[in-house]
Amino acid sequence: MGETPHVSEPALDEQIAAYQREFADLDPQVEQIVSALGRLNRRMNVAYGRQNATLGISNAEWEVLKALVLSGPPYQLGPGDLAKRLGLTPAAMTHRIDRMVDEGLVTRDRDESNRVRVIIEITAEGRGKWLEAMRLATVFEGDLVQDLSPEERKSLGEVLIRLLRRVEQTQPDGGGRMEDLDRA
Amino acid sequence: MGETPHVSEPALDEQIAAYQREFADLDPQVEQIVSALGRLNRRMNVAYGRQNATLGISNAEWEVLKALVLSGPPYQLGPGDLAKRLGLTPAAMTHRIDRMVDEGLVTRDRDESNRVRVIIEITAEGRGKWLEAMRLATVFEGDLVQDLSPEERKSLGEVLIRLLRRVEQTQPDGGGRMEDLDRA
DNA sequence: AACCTAAACTTCGACTCTAAACTTTATAGG
DNA sequence: CCTATAAAGTTTAGAGTCGAAGTTTAGGTT
């Protein structure tokens, strides 16, 4: 994983002013929303990454643990299913699981009732790491929304879900992993 | 760049229900905000990637063009500056520029007044691609917020900026490129 | 003037991901 | 039965990134 390079992006206001200078047909209101979304997301991912690093796991590993825990008992999934949920190719999943098995976060076993299938199961250690990561994440997230009133939180959540639904209609599934992109 | 793998994630409601089952200390309101933010961002990046692909450029290249255009006349930046703005290491920037020079999107020249420096400048073709990409992006973004009233757009933008400021306070700069992570 | 240090970029080696080819196992037809 | 096809994972080759070492140039010190 390693330390991330230093970022130094212009202030959001300046950025939007530059957009208007170079591209006249721009709705600054919309641009503000889109740019803030992108930046916010990246900053949050960096913050999660720092926290997870203190637990000795990467965001990538956190994602796998999350999928396994949220799948519910018996906390098992196949590599293919995991790949679909995370938006990875099966090949990438194979390698990621290799590492996580080596680190003791998950186990890999053949399904004896159908020997083509493989079963990935979270270990006690993996579960513990996920729980700890969630504790850190919720503290961070609580701090993040600290300045928002209950009404603001409610309406923000609702608006975001409307936007999400709109994207899912317009861009019918099939997307996947994508390099992080700062629309700002 | 290539085709992205197929994604098939559980519905957001189910996901949040699963979180509450596995992690009692969770504020569903906050979780909804955070999860929707992550998913929305990923979907949008995938959509940009599809559009940019029709122009023959990747999101990575779009980012470089964007930085150059927004830097204003004379639309030149050094590799190091570009790397900082994009959150890449100088090494990665070198390689990315290599490709973009080959594709005719930018030029690379030594600064004769200080021969350690290198000047990257956008070409007419690069500028044209960026403009076209922006046209596609603004159509998509306009469609995205179509259901939001003017008041909703305004308050959404303001709330997002407050969140962004909060993150920037809490997580003082230094973040960078991070693999795309779906907090949902 | 010779040296030292810092800055800017590139090169190198390791790692992770994608796409495509391959292997193994299960199932359906002839 | 025996083969054909499909499904699930793995392996392989290539692309892109990071961290660290290396190279070139500028500028200050003695």
C-alpha cells in the first residue's frame, strides 16, 4: 500500500472559476455539486486508508472482509461472487485472496459437494480486524457529519439516494472498478 | 483501459440492514449518507469512463488535460506540478506523459532557461478532446441532477462543501490517489 | 573555480489489476 | 458410456502505479 503522494489541488472556488473561464456552457451550481462529491470521496478514502493501515490491512482487504461479514452467516462466499460484489475481475480476486489467506484474514477451501467451487470464509482474526476498522470508520464518519443538523442529515441522505437512483437508471449496471478520479 | 467487470452489489437498503445486524453501534442515517456517496461516486466515474472511451481517451488522460486547461494560459505545467495536482508520484506522471505525447495530446519540452525543468503543454488535439469530453460530461451531469429543484441543488452544494471543509480540517492534506473503494 | 546541496525528472524493481487463455469439474445429449 | 458444453477458478502476459535510487542542472559556499 505505502504512503500516498502529496496532493495540492487548487481551492474549489478557484477551480470552478477556471472552469467558467475555459468552458462557458457550465452550470456552476452543478459543477459545485459534482466537484465537491469527487473531492469528498477521495479525501474519505484516504482517511479510511490511513485508519486501516494502523490495523495492518489495506482498503482492498477491508472491502473483502466487509463483503464476507455483510453476506451473513455462515460468512462464506466464492471468489466469483466476491469479484462481482467488489467489481473486480476473477483474476484479481484470486490474487487478492492469495494474500489474505497468507495473512490469515480468510481461508480458502474446495467445496466437496461441487469440486469446481471454492469457498472463502472469514477467520476470527479477519472478523476482528473488520470490527476494529468499523469502529474507527464510524468515529470518523460521526465527526464528518458533526456540523449537520438532524434535518440536514436526513435530507442529504435522501437527496443522495435520489441521485444514485437516477445514475442507476441512466447507466444500467455493468460498471466496475475505476481509477479514482477527481472530477473537481 | 479496457472493459470493466460486471458489478452486482446488494441494494442499498439491504446493505444497511446487514450493517445493523453485524455492527450494532451504527447510525443508519450516517451510513446512508456515506454509502450513497461512495456508490454515487463510483457510478459517475464509470459513466465518465464510458464517455471518454468514445473519444479515445481514458479518465487518467482526461485528468491531465483538465489540469492543463484549468491552469490557464499558456496551458503549460511541469510533470512535478501535474503529479501534485493529480495526486500521483512523479514516476507515474512520467509514464502517463509518455503515452500522452505518443498520442499527440500533449508535448514535452525542456525549459531552456532552466534545463532541469520540463514543460508539458496541451496540444490543439488535446484541447479539442477535453472540450468534447466536457460537453459529454455536462450533459450527463445535467441529467443527473434533473430531478432536483433549484433549492435542492443549492443546499446540496452547500452541504457538500461543508463536509469537504470538515474533512480537510480533520485530515490535513497529503492524501493522494487511492484505489476506488465502495464504502457501501 | 571547485565543491556541495537541493530540485526536477527519469529509471528500476516490485506489486496489483485487466484481459485472455487454460484447467478442472459438472451436466446434458446422443 | 462418451463426448460436448458450460461454469468456476487459476495462470499468464501486459499495463499502470509506487517507492527508492539515479541523473542532470542550478545555485550557493569557501
